Amino acid sequence: MEIKVLGTGCKKCDDLYDNVIKALSQAGKEANVEKVEDIISIMSFGVMSSPALVIDGEVLIVGRVAQVEEIVNFLK
């Protein structure tokens, strides 16, 4: 599983990354988690607002911090 947190390094981006790590732990899953901070790379996903959550190439959350429980549901 590939998970990307898209954002330019703001507090919300860091919070989303932390929530992803917590969700993986709660779900008992493993994934390659990457922070993507390069604006060109972020825009290549069609994302114009950060933070954003991408799981296996699919943009699932844009412009807000997903809660841990919400991310756990995506991981199922």
C-alpha cells in the first residue's frame, strides 16, 4: 500500500501525516508513507488545496485533516 500526504509542510499537513501513522497502527496495517511537499508534484495529482491524502494513487481527502478513524476506514 502506498500512502502520500500532499502538502507544503504546514501544521495541518504534519497533523494529517501523524494521523496516517496512528491509523496504520490501529488498523494493524503496513504501508509506504511519503510526505510530498513539492508543489509541482502536488499539482500533478490535481490537488489545489492542502493537505491531501492519496492512497494507492487515489486522492481521497483534499483541504482538511482526516481524523484517525476516517483513515482507518480507508485502510480496510
